Amino acid sequence: MSAATPWTAAAQSSAPRAVLSRALAIPLIAALVAALPATVATQPGPGPHDAAYWLQLATCAYSGTRLAAMVLTPRRRLIQGAFWLFCYIAMGIAPLAQTVLDSTPTPVVGPRADTVLASALVLAGMVAFDVGALLARHRPPLRSRMSDRHRPAATVHPRRLYALCVLALAGSGLLVAKLGGPGVFFSNRQEISETIGGASGAASAEAASQAGSAFLRGFGTVPALLALLFLTRWLVVSRAARRTPLVPVLWLAMLGLNAVVNNPVSNPRYWFLTVLFSLLFTAFPRSPVMYRAALATGVAVALVVFPFADRFRYEEGTDRPRQSTGSVLEPLTMKDYDQTGMLANTVTFVDSGEGHSYGRQLAGTALFFVPRSVWTGKPHDPGTRVGTWMGMPYPNLSSPLWAELWLDFGPLGMTLGFAAVGYGAARTDRRYVRRTAEESATGPGSVAAVAVPLVAGYSFILLRGSLLQGMGRVAIAVLCVGFVTTFRQGRPSR
């Protein structure tokens, strides 16, 4: 009887979570896989029920199944969960609604066959991502496991974190001063963009202005966000930090600073989603309830909040014209969800004679910091390239990761690229769970406890594209994280 007691206790401790999973599984899977796609597919509309339509239905079913699995799993897979959330909404439900209504946010200039191919490429990329994640489940060789076990974990250096707070105050203060005060950040995105463009040199070349604007905004927003995240994690893991007046005071200062420079009114919605996801998962890294709630409510936020938040982007009377369909699905035809259409346009762009870049576009993204005066043939942003080729008045369009990999490497390279992304995402998620479980309460905590939630949130921007537009903030974040990181396992700092 006594020998069975530990097993009984273990079963009782795991029973509530198992019951919760069983209670959620059937309605959640039914809603994501069947109910929502069927509701969208059966809405009245003039769209054709051709191969693209059925491929998009298959994409909704596949991504909905994988998203439900991410929500119901007892393990917290942050990056993989963010990937499937994006795929389900932006590459599944939204393109299906656009097909039903025969209304796209961005015109699709090629033949219908290119849209069919684009829908097939989206599904192929998802399957490749899953294959890569499956390969990552295999444990590494014994020697690699032993070396990883003895490798010191990356932790946050307290004094460098204080210095990062000073840097955040300086960067955000510079941005606020350039824009003329905090009040501008609570107006609209159009005024912010015009003011930053003027501060960066609007009379110069467009590329130089965009680069200056990106660095100015990145330096004013990224250090402030990272300082808030690191301080939040420190307060969560360390009782001594909560008793030290300096740490809570700095946290309040960083919170107020982020309320100005990273608020949802004047920032892109995908960036605010990054702020929200990273802050939530940093504060609750081991809470399965919070993880499930974030993914489940993310669907509602993307379908309801995002489209109606479009009113903050432009001044009254200057917003871009939209074709009104009078359907309840009309919010899904907004510009936020033009990814499948832009993939189809990229396919047409390549077939028109431009051809594949064979790594040249990716090299331009990796070497984004090289000025065009030095690299005269440096490739432009792919969304802008395709938009200019289409003759769009606003050529600054999205370029999803599917389009970036297709433009560079074709179908085989795109498939292998998504397999590599899936492998890296699964490995990073596993390491995140391990590092947060081993986290010490003697200092600000593990770097992974902040870096991985930030990557998960920012993956929405990288998946939407283009990669080149997101590299400025990525570079600043890497520098800030590297600055506060230490591998020394000495005595805890006061």
C-alpha cells in the first residue's frame, strides 16, 4: 500500500491538468478546425470554389489542428505557438475569407494559377516546419548532452542592466525630443511617420530616410522594452530584488517610458503584439494557463481588435480607400492580411523575367547595415520591389517568409528553409523550458527567460515580412542582450 502511494499522489496531482485538457480539447479543436473555417467558407460571396479555395480550406484545417495542439500541450512552446497562430489567421482564415468575397487587400496581378501555387506553397511550408520540429525531438549525442550540461547558463549582469536602463532613457528621450514631446505618441501613426521622416532627413533619398527612421525608432523603443522585460523577470524570480527600492523604482520608470514610446496608438500593431507577448511570457514563464490563454485569445484579437485598430493609423479623411463588401468578413480583407496575395504576386514577379535571386536577397538582409554607397547593387526590400513592379502608389507592402524564401531559392529552397526554421524553433523552445526550470533566485535571472519570449513575439513581424524592415530592431536587440549577458557563475551581486 505504501509503495503505491507516490504513484497515487502523482496521478492526483496531474489529474486536474488532464481533465482540463480533455474538457478543452473537443470544443477547441472543433472550433479551430471545423466551425470557424466552415463559417467563413459558407458566407455568401462571388468568389470561385476552385483549387485555391480548397487548398486554403486544407490550410485552415492543418494550421488549426496544430494551433490546438500547441494550446493543449502541457509543454510551453512559445515560438512554435506563435508560428501556428500567425499561420492560422494570416495564411489560413484571412485568405479563405478573401477568396469567398473575391476581395483582396492588395491587387493580385497574375493569373489564378499563381494564386493556386501560392496556396500550395503556404501549405508546403507548414508541413516542412512540422518536419523540422519533429527532427528536433531526437536527442543529441551523449557528448553533446554532457557538454551542454556543463556549459554555464547565460545570465543577466545586474550592473549592466542598470546601464541598459540609462541607455533606454537616453534613446527614448532622444526619440521623444526629435518628435516634439510625448503628446505626439498618442496621436496617429501617419503623424509619427512624417515627423520621423523629417527628423531623419526627408529631403534625402528615400532609402536613406527609411534607414535613418528605422534606426531612430529602434533605438528609442527596443532598449526600453528590453530593460522593462529584464527588470520584470528580476522582480519575479528574486525576493531580494523586490525588497530593494532601486529595482521597483527602475521598473516603474521603464513601465512609464514604454507606455509612451511603445503604446498601441502610435506603433504598428505587430510591434505592440510583440510587446504584449514578450511581457506576458516574461512575467509568467511557467504558467500553462497563461500560455493557453495567450494563444486562444490571440485568435480573437487578430480577428476583432486588429481590423478595428486601423483607425489609429491615419488622420481623418486621409486613410487609403477600401472596397466595401458589406460582409461580416470584410475586416479580413484589410491590409494586415495581404500575405497570400503578396506571395502570389511574388510568384508572378519571378516568372515575369526577374528570376530567383539565389541568396542575393538574403545576403542583402543579413548585410542591411552596409550603405548603398558602398554596395551599389544592394537589393531593395522585396515587398517594395514587387510593389513598384506592380505599379502600386504605396509600394511598401508586406513580404511573408514564404515569399522571401521563394524569391531567393525556389520551391526546394523554401521547403528546406522552413524545415530549418521548425528545427530551430523546437530546439529553442526546449531550451527555454529547461533554462526557466533551472533559474536561480540570486540574480536578475536567465537571459533565455527574456530573449525567447521576445523572439516569439517578434516572429509575427518576421513571418509577415519583410525581413529587411525588421533587421534594424533585431540588431539593436542583439546588441542590448549581448551587453547585459554574462556567463560567470560567481557570487550573487547585491
